[in-house]
Amino acid sequence: MGHGQSSIAECRPVGYGSAQWLELDVPDSLVEKAKQAGILEQEKFASMLERELVREKSAADFWTMLDRVHAVPGEPMTSEEINVEIKAYRREKQQWRESRR
């Protein structure tokens, strides 16, 4: 490790059967800030990792969906066309509600 670097973090996530050691090479100042924030406590660290995994998956899912949208043939709808569709949907929904009375 270089100057100003620290190896940190025993990671034993809550809910998992066995302990795992996690060694990170990060600046001492970051380790200090993380300690002061309580992030290096096992439960908080595990929770932070879980949230980050969810965030990463959500971002990947978003980009996948965006690629699929861009792959749809034809021209994108204009704002006017979208508003016409929304109004038609609302009319249909209102008619359906009235027919159920």
C-alpha cells in the first residue's frame, strides 16, 4: 500500500452464514470519515452495499429499457399525439366508470 493508504473493513453482513473479509485500499482520510459516519460498522456497511447493488441494477435496467425503446421502429410520437392518446384513455376510463354505475 502506498503512503496515506489503509486496508479496512471486516465485512460480516447480517443474514449471511459465514464471515467474509473485505480488504480495501483507500486513503486514510476517507477511512476516518467513514468511521466517523459509522459506515464501517458491519450492519451499516452491509446495508450500504445492498442499496448500491439495487441502485446499480436499477440503472442497468433503465439503460436496457432505453435501448429497447430506441429499437422500436418508426418515428417517436409528438407531444400533441401523446396528449390525444391521454385524452382518449381518460374518456374511455370515464365511460367505463359511468357504465358500472
